[in-house]
Amino acid sequence: MSIRFFIRKIFRALLTICLIVTFIFVALRLSGDSALLIFGPDADSESLEILREAWGLNKPIWQQYVIYISNVFHGDLGKSYLDGRDAVEVVAERIPKTLSLMWVTAAVTLLIGIPAGIQSALHHNTKRDRVTMTLAVMGLSIPNFFLGVLLILLFSVTWRVLPSAGSDSWKHYIMPVITMATAEAAVFARFTRSAMLEILNQPYIRTAIAKGVPWKKVVREHALPNAAIPIVTIAGFFIGSLIVGGVITENVFAWPGVGRLLVTAVANRDLAVVQVTILLIAVSMVTANLIVDIAYGWLDPRVRDLRSEEL
Amino acid sequence: MNEKLTESVIKSQRAPLLQISDLTIDFNTPTGWIRCLHGVGFEVYPGEILGLVGESGCGKSITSMAVMKLLDPRARIGGNVRYKNQDLLTLDENGLTKMRGRDIAMIFQDPVSSLNPVHTIGRQVVESIIYNSAIPFLNNKVMGKKKTEMVKKHQRVTVQAARIEAERLLNRVGIPETKQCLKQYPHELSGGMNQRVMIAMALAGRPQLLIADEPTTALDVTIQAQILELIRSLRNEMEMSIILITHDLSVVAETCDSMAVMYCGLIIEKGTVEGIFADPHHPYTRGLLASLPRIDRQIDMLLPVEGSVPAPHEMPRGCAFEPRCNVALNVCKIRQPAPTTESHGRSISCFNPQYGGFQV
């Protein structure tokens, strides 16, 4: 793969992030007068004026934008209106908790979803396939917030075996991970199944069988590497839905992560924190898609060539 | 000509390499089982190139797929397929894996999509050599933990040997830059080159029978001639038999020793290529040959075979060709004609075969 391909991809990712930064600026200004939002409608005009002066809200909009952009690039994203700490710091201390939940969820999703999909495809139209796919549709149909509450009701309230809130022990992971991984694993199972089915019908699979390669090796060495290409493509969406699912799940289980912070910050009108959180989510999505793009070219030699020709 | 005649003489003295008799194939469809092959029988003799000819959908490809057991496992196969007195239809998965590539190899119509797009040519050819050649490979089951190191070393050596063999094979099938080619991916090569790679992979196990399923249909005419020439020369060099499946009679005339004409899941005429081209007996074969442009005769108009092939679920009770036949008798509507054998291995399934006077 060519170096130019990388540079171009990275450049595009940076451009996307710049657009998102601008979008956040515009969206937050459109949401009304920040000073009024913080102090409420009853505030006296003198306090409002002091606040506007302090946050630079009384400058012309283009000047505010230039200051904002230069601050962003200096890593200064403002202070939390609530406790005056650096917004970046407030968000950063929540990241490890969110990440640890995401890793576990991603591992469970992939370890269940992909093998289930492969098995379904290999035993296409049998009982095993139908049972797996019925379960997948069920898993897909249950909304996150409902499953979470249902689990709390059963395991915490009725049977009292699992903690309903917090993140202190491995027991705390069980319900949030089930809540998030159910729908994700279902998506992966269905997608893997259809990808595998399509690949297994390709002429090169027939060639591999005809040249005397044992079936297990045909699956492992010929079908799976090809099926991996479409599966990696949805991994980009997967990261996105993990983040979105995380916001809901963290709130249901009072998980002290970024998702929960986002909701509290929105409720408290802590604009700087909201801004940092959104930027963080955007950057991780863009990065995930960049990685998917690069992995795609690495897995499929045809794409690799196509892309270097395109440049 | 001479070569072909001696072939047919040798043929009568030797035992067939592959003997197919009464082969039937049924597919399960939502409306029930549909029979696509109605009892096909033919023999392939050592060193012979047999052309299996017919329109698309007549069952030539599924016949060859049944021999290799490559059909959907839900298809029902009946009859007998004997390869050197071994019944291929009763082989278990293990036996099939051993047979495929080593005894019988196969090449396909579209070489580009028949090669795995994410593996290099080298990897695919080496794989074929590893699974089929005489180079000793340690079975995974033998691997004890202590021996692993030794086995790894051994495998490296054998993979190296397989690489050298792969280069030799690619060289043999006429690929110029073999070292370069081993590193390339199928999409980087032309169709003709890919078909050469397919042939090289098929040769890896030194099979005694090669099934070529329309190997040149997807290629342009000059490449087609080169590939056919390659196949012919390989037959002579490696003394293997070939089943060449095609719908192109000119390919048969150029390449094959004997031929079998299929129509609607049945073989309606078989014999030597000269025999059938000089004097086709079955009205369908006559029609096919009459629709060919000839360089040796002045023809004003090409004659098509009128009508179309009946669908598998509405096959007539009698002879399948009866509705399109211009010499049909009353009996043709009622019963299917059984194959009758004549001299030189010629056989016809027809109640009213035509003799002599074949002139377009």
C-alpha cells in the first residue's frame, strides 16, 4: 500500500475533524445565549454582562470563532461551568471507565456474533441456523434501555444476585455488557452469516474443494479471509453504535463513564464539557473509520490496487 | 487423423479409466424433486480426450460436478461412477478429499473468479501441491509437542520444495515470468494467464483424469487456441485423460478423440469425433452439425435446430427431442429410446437413426 494512500486518508480524517469542530461551535451558539442559559432567566443584567465579558461572548461572532479555533488547537477547550476545572480534565478522567466497558463489550460481541454467524452459514437452512437467526432477530429487537431495566429488575431487584449500579467489581460488568452486546452480537451474527453464505457460493471455493483441500481448511483459509472484508466494513459502524449504546447503558447502570457525564453535562448546561465530549466521540468515530479503511485495503489486494490507481 | 484412429483402436483393448453408467441427478425445488440427468452413461479411456457437447442446461456441467461430488449436498445422485474400479459415489468425505486433485482434477469456465482474490498465485499453486503431491507431509495428528520444532523445520523445507515445484509447473503451462507471477494476485493477470494458473494447479497432483468445464468459453479466440493446444500437449506428455466440456463443436473437432452429445440430461449419441462428424446418426446431432459454418463446403444458409429445449419439469414422456425432430415416428412420443451400440464404440439413442448422406 502506498504512503500516499495513508497520507490522503489521514488528511481527510483531519478535515472531517475540523468540520466537526466548526459544527460544534455553530450548534452551541445557535442554542441561545450561553450566559442566560447558565444564570437562568431571572439573572440581573449586570451579572450577565460580567459573565459575557469573562467568556468572551460579547465579541463579534467571527472573533469568537477565531479565538475558539485557536483555543481548540492549543488544547484549551474551556472550563467546566460547574466546578471551574479544565473541561478536558473532567472528561479525560471518565475515559478509562468507558473504555474498559467498551473493550469487554466488543470482545463479547465479536466472540459470540462472528462464530454464531459462521456456524449458521455452514449449517445453512438447518435447525441450528434457524434457531441462531431467531435469537439474533430477538436480540436485535430489544432496545438497550429496556433490556437494561429488565436485567436490573430480574437480577438486582427480584433475585438480588448482581449489583445494579457502579463499576467496582467484575460483577458490575455483567449486566451492562449483556445489555450492550446483545444487539451488537445479533447484528454481527446476521451480517457474518450473509457474508459467509455469499462467499461459500463463489467459484473459488469450488476450485479449492476440487483441488482436494479439506473442508475445514477451505472454510478457514479460503472463505474466512474473504468474508472478513465485508465484516470489517461494518466494524466502523460498530464503534459508533458502541458509543451511542454506551451513553444509554452507562446511564441505566450509573456507570461513571463519558456517556453518563455527557447526559449530566447536558442537563446542567455545562457547555464546555458537552463540547469536549462531542469532540471526543467525533474523533474516535473518525479514527475508527480511518482504521477500517486501512484494514480494508490490507485485507483485499484488489482494493489496494484500485486505490493506488485512483491517486 | 492417424493419431486419432490409433486411439480408437487402443480404446477397444484397454479398460476404461472412468466409467459412468445410469447417472441420475435430482434437485429439490419448492415444487418437488426435478430430475436433471436421466441416466447418463459413458466411458473415458486412458489417454483419451472426450468431448462432452450440448446446449447450455443440457446437463454437461452437472455430470462433471457429480463425478467430483461438487454438487450441492442436497442434490440426489443415483447410478454408478467408477474410477479404476472404485465407486466414487460411495466415497466418504476423506476419500473424496484424497481423490480430488490427485486422481481427478478440474478446471472451470471463468478462471478469474475461480481463483481466490485475496491469495497470491504462489500461495494457491503451492497449496495444491501440498495437498496433492508426493512430497511427504507430516500429518497434523502425528505432531507431538516435542516434535513441533522438528515439524516446523520440516514444513519449511517442504514449502520451499513446493515453491520450486510451483515455479516448474507455471513454467510448463507457458507463464513467462514465473517468479514474478508467484507474487501476483489473480486480478493482476489476464484471463488466459489465470486459466494457465488453473491448469498448473490441476497438474500439481499429476491426475490421470482432467475435467475441463468450458475452459475457453470466457477467453478470446486466439487465447482459446493456445489453451486448447496446451491441454492437448499436456495430455500427450502426462498421459492423462481429459473430459472437455464445451458447447463449441469446432473445439471438439480440433481437440477431442471421441465425443458424447447430450440433450436434456441424456447422452443421445457418442462415438469417435471423425465418425460422428462424417456421419451423424441422431437427428439432433445432424441438426447441430448442419448449423455449423463449414470452410470446406459452400453453404448458402446456416440451418438452426428449430424449437427450443423443453424445461426440466415439462419433459415429454417419450424422446426428449421428439417435439423438435423432423424424422420422428409414432413410437418416439410414447417411449424413450434406449442407447444402441454399434461398432467402434458408437452408440445412438434414437428409434429412427439416419445413416449416410449427411450433406448440408
